[in-house]
Amino acid sequence: MAQRRTPFGDRARYWFDNTLARGASALVGWMALLCLAVVVPASAVMVWTDPDAPTAPMDRLALVWRLTGETLRLGGATGTPLRVTMSVLLALVALLYVSTLVGLITTALTDRLTALRRGRSTVLEEGHAVVLGWSEQVFTVVGELVAANLNQRRAAVAVLAARDKTAMEESLGAKVGPFGRTRLICRSGPTTDPAVLRLTSPASAGVVLVLPHDEPDADAEVVKTLLALRAALSGTDSRPPVVAAVRDDRYRLAASLAAGPGGVILESDTVTARLIVEAARRPGLSLVHQELLDFAGDEFYLIAEPALEGRSFGEALLSYPTSSVVGLVREGAPLLNPPAQTTIGTGDLLVVISRDDDTAWTADCAEWVDKAAMASGPSTPARPERVLLLGWNRRAPLVVDQLRRRCRPGSAVDVVTYGDAAGAAAARQTGAAGAHDEAGPALTLHHGDVTRPETLHRLDVPSYDSVIVLGQEPAPGQQPDDPDNRTLITLLLLRQLEEATGRELPVVTELIDDRNRDLAPVGPGADVIISGKLIGLLMAQISQNRHLAAVFEELFSGEGAGIRLRPATDYVLPDGEATFATVVAAARERGECAIGYRGHADSATSPGYGVRINPPKSERRRWAVEDEVVVVGGD
């Protein structure tokens, strides 16, 4: 069989590719030939068309050589062969020197620009906030720090994470938005390397926040980062406040030891479980937590008020027209909702909710109290509850434990996992651990997949007082496309049940990813808890005043004084007008501190879905039967 002849063009291209494969020398040779192939003919044309050029052929060739040498910087000298050779040699040496120098300068500039792009330069700031680590919480933390710095003339936030600097800046810019007066500085590198940590200048920082990432070993990584921070600060006298979060309570002691005496360690899973249960037992409470924890509205402040020293705490409740008093801090320990007769001593700090730290001013509010509008009957009695828990994740055992602690005797808790074997086994283990708890609610485990309609119909969901939908998290080593996929499917089925029965279900939803909040098929004022976002809000609040850590610890401990929603009819007469000062006075009679209300008539139209925190004492409104009062008090 005759062999097909290869076209000349293909063979020439193949030969050219082989010569280039020999290295830089072949490339230089081809470039020289290409340049000569263009410059020599062009120089010859210029000489032969020049009327002043010499007529002798040798003289013209010498002129062509001179033009070629000048063009290619090859000397261009004429004369004896030795003279021409030396001219070319000197030109090549000069060319080599200039090329090498340009190459060195270009390489140095490129390396420097690459280092700057990667975020490897030292931050030269003072009093700035340092955020170590990257997770979904970083957007909440940075956003809240930017909001807190709106009244600051110069502020900076430095973020260090093992990610590309440009990618971090783009992500933060897209999700957080304009940074106002705050400078955002991103640095790239591992947070567990003390040398890299020093790039953020932690010794001159105002606060350092350590975020847990989204991997199973997040808590161990937080402890290691805290140890690296201690090493980075060694040899300096500065010890900035440190705020960190761990998921598992077993790592809290190690993290506290690594952070040092000034460190604040939050248990993210425990706090999230408590807030989920509180919202399930009193729908709408998550909206109150959101209002209190972000910097967009009113926040907690600690203030000294010499004018109230020696007076009772009950008098202080009606001494601030535009702020709400909720407790005291005495010798560093918080006393939330103390007895009204407690005397305010020298050195005591008042825990107030106010628009800003300079908006708490004193005046007598007793003139706005209308005793005739105050309710005098007993409080609405608590009754046993039926709670349905749909889904299972690492926080589910903590949620079940909180339900056991908080629900009244005679209550019932039914648990249904997503149908996976691991979740069902963990649920059975949790149920067995509390099977002999006679004082708590009855716990029943059901088999089924909550993403299937038949499972929900079999459970008779509308008969429950509250429904908790937990987000599903990936098992170790798994990377699902979206952890909230099953949660969103379950919410769709619950919405279909609402439409079929005509009854609004009190659903509390936990989402893992904040981006899915707008996708969740729930009402705009529904209780949707983004687990990472809540901890991010807490960390941002504590970063501005670490003394508030003890206040939040008691508020969200589940024991003692906490944030509650009570029927407004427990405080004022229904369908009557009364000032908020009247509500505060009525709450004081019941041993509580009123800090706001939720008007159900405004829940669909108002920006806070009916939640109003810290209204002026002089505000007068008509109180409906469905309205609720936000108080700090016992369960």
C-alpha cells in the first residue's frame, strides 16, 4: 500500500516546532533570522533609492551594513574584518547587559506586584479590627463592623484567610456593599502561622475576631489559630481583646486557655439551639433577636449614671425617656432584671438599650403612666406544648435538650429525621438518653422522610403548636451542592399544608446558608434563623464592648432572665390606648423589664414586621388583643 505523502507545509511546521523545542538558543536564532530577513532588504531599498548614496557596489553594501547595525544595535562599524567583529561583539555585550538589567527590573517589579496582589504586605494601622478565618459568618461580622464604624472618622478592618486576596475583596464587596469610612484590608495566608498573623499587626489592633470555618475540624483550627496569635504577640506588651467561636462545648476550655484572660469564647451551636427553641415556643422572637443584635437599630450599652446612685432599680426603669433599662453590672457581674427594690450603688453600671451610647438621658417618665389603663388580672397561664422537630443535624441533640428543659410538664416533642440512617441512629441515641426524664416532655421518634408529602400527612402537622425545621449538614467527607436543599423542599410541603388547611403553621426554620433566605417559601415575618449569622452578630456586638459578653451569656443561657414575648393583655387593657411608659410600669409590677412590643396589625407592613424595640416612653398607641410585649424576665 502506497504511503500518503505529507504536504510540504505540514513537514515545514513540524521541523520548525522541533527546532523551537531545543530551547532558548533556537528561539534566539529564529528571532535573529527573522529580524535580518526584514531589516537587510529594507536597508538595501533605502540605500539604492537614496540619490546621495555612493555608486560603487561595495560602498553601497557597507552602507547597508551600517543601517542594519544601527537598526539592530549591532555597531555598524566598517573597515577591516577585525574592526567589524569587535563592533558586533561590543554591541552584543551592550545588548546582553541592557536586556539582563531590564529583565531583572521587570522580574523584581512583577514579584512585588504579585506579593501585593496576594496580600503579603504588613498592615500599618492602629486600633483596627482583625478578622481571622473565612466562613459565611465573615460577611455578617464585616458588615456589622462597618455599620458600627459609621460615626468614626478613620476605621479599618483587616481580614486574614487562606484564600486569594482579590477573591476575598470581590466577595466582601458584593455581599457587604459599600464600606463607607471603613478601610477593608485583605491578607492571604494560613491563620495558624504566627509569621503570617503578624502581617495584620495584631499587637496594635483594637480587637481580634477568630471565625470557625465550615469544615469538621473547625474547633481544633480555632484553638490552633489562638495559639498562633499568642505566639505572634509574644515579645510585645499589647494584648488586644479576642472574640472567638467554637461549635462544640468540649473545645471551649482549650480555646479559653489559648485566648488568655481577655478572651471571649462563644459556643455557637449551644446559643443557636437556645434561640431556636425560644423562637419555637414564642413565634416572632427571632425578629426581636435580630433587632437587638444588629447595629442598624438600638443596641445594648453599659453606662454610669451618678444621678441614680442610691435610688432603686424600679425608679431607673422610668428614668429614661428614650432608652430602656434592663439590669445592672456590679463588680463585673451582670444582674439582669433584678428586683425593683434593688439599690443602685456607687460604681454600678446600668445595662440599657439605646440608639447610641450618647442618647441615654434621664428625665422623670412617671407623668406618662396611666394606671387606669394597666391590666390587673393574672398572667396568661402556660400550658403544655406539642412540638414537631423535622430534620437532624449536629445541633439537634442540643435542641432536644433545650426543649426538655423549657417545655412544661405534659408537653410532647415528636422528632422526624430526613430519613438517613446516621440521623435516625443519632436521634434514637438522644431519645434513649432522656427516656427516664419524667419531669420533661415526652419524646417520640418517628420514621420517615420529611421531604415526602405522605410523611407530613401521617403526622397531622396542623395539630402541633410549633414546628422546627432543621437544616441538614453534610456528613464528614461529603460536599453536598447545597445544605439547605431538603429544608427548602420541606418548607414547600408545609406551605402546601397551610393552603390546604387554611391554618398558618408556626414554623421556625434553620438555614445554613444566608443566601437561601430569599428562596425559603415562608412569610416575610416568619422565624428564620441563620445559624452562622446569629453568632456573627453576637461576635460583632462583643467586639465593640467585651463587657457585654456576660450580659449576652445570661440573656441567652436559657436560665434566669431572658428575652420573652408576653401577651399585651397581661399589661394593659385590650383595645384601649396607653403609653409605653404604662406598659413599663405594669411590667415592673410583674417583676419584668419591658423593652418593646410586637404589633400584629403592622407585622406585614412595618420594616421590622411589627417589632418595635425601645420606643419612647411617651409613645401612645391602641393595644390589640393579638399584640405582644417584649420583656426581659423569667420564664
